[in-house]
Amino acid sequence: MTQTSDATLPGVGTGLGVGESARRPDAALKVSGEFAYASDLWLEGMVWGATLRSPHPSAWLRSIDVGPALRIPGVRAVLTHEDVPGEKYYGLEHRDQPVLAIDQVRHQGEPVALVAADHPETARRAVAAIAVEYEPRPAITDPRRSRHFVRHQPVRRGDTFEAEVVVTGEYEVGMQDQAFLGPESGLAVPAEDGGVDLYIATQWLHVDRDQLAPCLGLPADKVRLTLSGVGGAFGAREDLSMQIHACMLALRLNRPVKIVYGREESFFGHVHRHPARMRYEHGATRDGRLVYVKADILLDGGAYCSSSPAVVGNAASLGVGPYEVPNVRVDATGVYTNNPPCGAMRGFGAVQACYAYESQMDRLAEACGLSPVEIRVRNAVSQGSRLITGQVIDSPAPLADMLRDLEAIPLPGPPPPERTERDLRELPGGVSQTTHGESVRRGVGYGVGIKNICFSEGFDDYSTARVRAELIGGEPHVTVHTAAAEVGQGLVTVQAQIARTELDIPNVTVATADTSVGSAGSSSASRQSYVTGGAVKAACEAVRKRFEGLPPKQALERFGPIEETREYRHRPTYPMDPLTGQGDSHTQLALCVHRAVVDVDVELGLVKVVELAAVQDVGRMLNPQALEGQIHGGSAQGLGLALMEEIQVRDGRVLNPSFTDYLIPTILDMPPMTLKILENPDPAAPYGLRGAGEPPTLSSTPAIAAAVRAATGLRLTRVPIRPEDIALFDKG
């Protein structure tokens, strides 16, 4: 069930414009299996690329013999770091990652050599035939022992660190994978001008190009990227995977080269969510009002930098949550290790901190004799509040009201032991009949999260849109062209809705995203509706101005085709002070609150999430149905982190690189959801919207963990919660 507000936008209500649940143009094709993803790309004469990866988390690279691979019939090329035509290093924020290993490897799965062959199986055989001499060396795998810092960001405010009630806790978050269903894939095609055209599943076309070109030894205008079908992203496609490798092979052979990762290779080919170790201390008055918070947040960045500096910044600035705290001492640190590289994932540093500070709020509620809702209401931020960085929340932030709304949503029916008839599918363990309810206990928990929207800390965050209106077949038609990546979130649909709303023309085509138009930035940080939506809106307004007040058809008959390009930037942000963490580092903030109801078999440690309820303020809904899908999807990833998702890493080696052993929630694991969606417009944002894709991922995890604690009485300071963490039979 979904409850929404009755707020509407002026002039909206017909024509599938802004505010309506317009149908996705790719919906039918994806449901039927006809949609073309990057892994479906095909071109006559293409060959297949494959990658040799290090089996060691840390080793010197003493020699590589490619001769055995080259002698296999059908093998066209074998390349090493010596064949990189340009710069040998690349990186999202710092160029510290080698295109191919040079003298050492720093994590298991690091690319060492490339093969191109007529058949993918031949390419795999050739990879296996390459003889590499490694000299393994001790790996740094415990982030607490690392002395190599990516970033340390303190936040300092106030000087009072004594209180009547004090609670402390140490918390841990495991390494989560984005687990998108479409593995990394792309097709590189050499061009007649000596450049290359890359058809790629990515999140950020222009930053891909800007990393590719120097490594290929080419000017940027000779490296052209076109977005192909993307089977999910969630942050993992912000970094490069096979892009440079495919282009190197294509340029060497002067033939199209396709690379598609299998599922196991995908686990080694992209970054993951940073594992975290956190220690918190909360001090409050006896009536539950926060006096101070101390926090030490340690994030394992793995072997390379990726986006770890920004992740650390988010963890620091949002490290105590959406609460009024006059005195703060936060230290967020990211370090290098020889574990798999970590970078962007939905929630981006705020997820890890949210689990810890929300666990602390529950402990504080218990110590003060208050309910989990009341402790949060008493400390909730609102419009006009200051974050711990000193930044003022200058748009609606009705957190206390959201919590009361959440509490008022009716709870689901009684737990299984109280029913006379029980459906096994509703019990922990399901139809495996591990229980009939005799060991099942019910728990209810709450979680609150705050997430920054758009890029922060002074990043030049903008998007570009080109809008063309013309007559086709005698009727007005609009083409919208941006470089914004549609990764499954429904951005193509929203761009068309904005054009219909602004130009009053129902026929809209959204052109395929590519680098022939200006940058749109990354499809991350819940930013595309804000910045690309703002750019499309601005370009449409410029086109409409040239109509000179005439209806679209008359204007186009008189003036012919009209085309305008506009850039849109949100208001400026500023870096956090390196010593105090103070500064207006974020442009927008979003809130979501969750309530979780769980049934737990305390003998076997099995958990069934019975219901999730959420209240989220989204500013304005551009597409209600798509918005609901974002909240459901974010909640599902939060459920996965709470109960099942973790990349198991031992001594730097990944133990479960498959969907057999890395578990993600299925439709049978997702409970019914009740949503209440609020619309309190942000006056600084296009249409008053507030980015919505990430906040549900924050608050769902601690809500579920809190519910399991309520059912079991256990502290449970680590996620994901494992059956052995719960089961009571071996705890005396």
C-alpha cells in the first residue's frame, strides 16, 4: 500500500508530464527479454577480449611469458603493460591504478595481461596459457594495521564531552557488492581517423573518456563513447573496468573487440562498498537530549583510491545522523589495504555511519527509558537546524513529523504463534518447514537516515542538455539529447516528461546518451533528476521563449526547427575544513525513516522480514510509480546488507565470487511495503524535487537490525547479521 500527498504542480495533470506515472519506453522490452544490453552487442568481424588476473593479493611481478598463448590457433594478440600506448595509470579521483600490472600486484584479481581471440573460449584458454612468475609478499588486509591513508577527515564542534547518560558501542559493516545483474561489457570499434568508438555500459561517459584518452595516447575528441544497455549499476560502474582494455586491443588489431565479464570476473572487476569499523560514544541528558557524540569511523578502501576520499567526506559530515548535537568529535579515515578496491555504492559512506549511529540511538533510548521513536523525535533536526559541519538545513526537513507518521502506520497482524492457521511461507525458513512457529519471536525496529544529494565539497557539478523542436510529418516533435546514463532508474522517462511539461508537445524522443553532447556527470548521488532534469528544463524554457508566445505548431511552421543547449549547475558547495570539518559541503539533503517488523527463529537464527514501512520526503514527485520503485529498491539493498549480503574476504582473497554464495534478496525475501511519500518542495531545486534513490538504503538496514535485536534481546553489532549471531542454542 502506498500513501501519497495530494500536492500537485501547476499546469500538470494531462499529457504524461511531470507529476504523472508515465510509462517507461524500455519497460516492455525489458520484461519480454528483447531489450539490448551491452552484453548483446555484435559487429561483423569482431574478436573477443579476455583478461588475465592476479591470484595473489600482494606480490612482485617477476616475469610474463606470453609465448604459449600466442601459439594457440585463433589468438590474435596478447598485451601487457609494455603495450599501453599512453599513460600507464588511471583513476577516478587520483591516477594510481595501472592499466595492467607493471612490477607488482596489489589485490587479487588485478589485471595483468590481455588476450584477443576469434572465439571467447579460445581467449579464455589463451589467458590460462600465459606464464607469470609471481613473488608473493605479505598482504596488509587489516585496515587497523594500515599506515597508508586515503583521507582523514575530522569534524570538531563544541567542547563539552560529559553527560548524565553515556552509551558506547563498536560496530562493523561487511563488504557489500552492488550485485547488478548485467555484468561489465562493451564493444570497442577502431575508427578511420585513428580514434576509437566505444559502446559501453557505464554510469559516467565523459569521465570514462577523460581517463581513457590519455592511456590510449589519443586526444579526447578521438575517443567517442556511446551508452549501451545497462543492466544495473548502483555505483560499481563509476570506475573503469574493461574500457581501456577493449580499446587497446581494438586499436592494436584494427578490428572490433568485445569484452564481457562472467559473474565471477565481475566480482573482481569492479569496486565494492567499503567495509567499516566504527566506535561511537553518545552522551545525553537524563531526558534523552543529546549533549555530545564522539565517533571513530574507519573505512577499508582496498588497493586503490577510487572515490574513497568523497566516501570519507560523506561519512564524516553525516556521521551522527539527522540529530541536533551541540558537541561533536568525529574522525573518519579511509585507508589502503591489499583487499579488493572499494568505491561508490548506493549510500556512499552514509550507509555505514547510519548503521552505527542508529544502533546508538536505540541504546540511548533504552538507557533513558524512552521509546525508539521518542528518542529520535526529541533530537530531530528541522529546517533551520545546523549539521555537525555548521551547514544550515535551509529547506524543509520535517523529521519529527515523519517519525510520528511512521509510528501511526498500523502494524501487520499478530506473529505466527498467535494464529490458529499458519502459512509456512510466512515463517522464517519458509516451505523448508524448519519451524511451525514454536521458536519464532517478533521484533519491531526503527531507522532514520540522512543523505546528501548531488556531488559535494566544491565539485563542479553540472549537466548539459540539447533540446530540438521541429515538425515531423506536420506535427511538433521534440528531441532531448544528454549524456546522462540510464542505468535502470527511469531517467529517460523523466527527461521526456519534463519536455512535455515545458513545451506542451506530447511527441518526445530521448536520444541515446553519448559524448557528442556536453557532460551530464555521473548517474550517482541521486543527482540526475536534479541536474539533468534542471538542464532539460532550462533548454526547454529557452526553446519555448523562441516560440514568441505562439502555440508550438504555429511557432515551428513560422520559424522552422529550434534548438537550444543549456548547462545547469546547482548552487555552489565548499570543501570541508581539513582540521574542523566545518563548511557548507552539500547542496541538498534528503531524509527517509523506516520501520521493520521481523519474525526470528531464535533456535536456528533464521529471519523473516514481515513488513517494511517507510516515510520519505521527496520534495516533488516527477513520476510517482518510478519513485515508489526507487524506495522499494533501496529498501531491498538495505535488507540485503542487514541480513545476507557480504563479500567474504580472507587474507585478501574473495571466497564467494558467485550468486550461489553471495546472497542477494529475491522476491520471496522482500516483504510488503507501506509507503508515505511527502512533498515539501526545496525552493532551490528544479520543480522543488529532492533526490530519492539513496536514502531508503540507509534507514532500512538499521531498522531491520533493530527489529532483530528486539526479537532476540541480543546486541548484534555487526551487519550482515548471520544465523550464528542469533541462534540461542549454543549460547548457554
